[in-house]
Amino acid sequence: MDFASLYHFLFETFEGIGLLVLIGLTISVLACVIMEWKTRRTFKDRGPVEEDDDDFTFFDDED
């Protein structure tokens, strides 16, 4: 597969554009999860947090 056919697939077909969108969303979500995880690890000793019991957090530590 040469560069011209790869370019044609990625930027000139519906499947290629969908693939680019999916890759972009995946990379964005992965970057957000990593940054959130590092932020929570850095600022873990900020005191008690008043949360409702019915609130859902993705990074909830069951301590």
C-alpha cells in the first residue's frame, strides 16, 4: 500500500474519516483519564470532600 492509496482511504472515504474520528476520540479520552489520574494522585491530601452518597465518580477509591 503506497502513500497515495493510504491518503485516499483516510481522507476521501467515509470509512477512513470515521476511523480518524474514532482514533481522535480514543486518544482524547485516554489522555483525559491519564491526566485525571495523575491529578488525583498529586492532590490526594487536600482534606475531606463533602460528597453525596449517590454521586458516581469514575475514579472513586473505596477507602
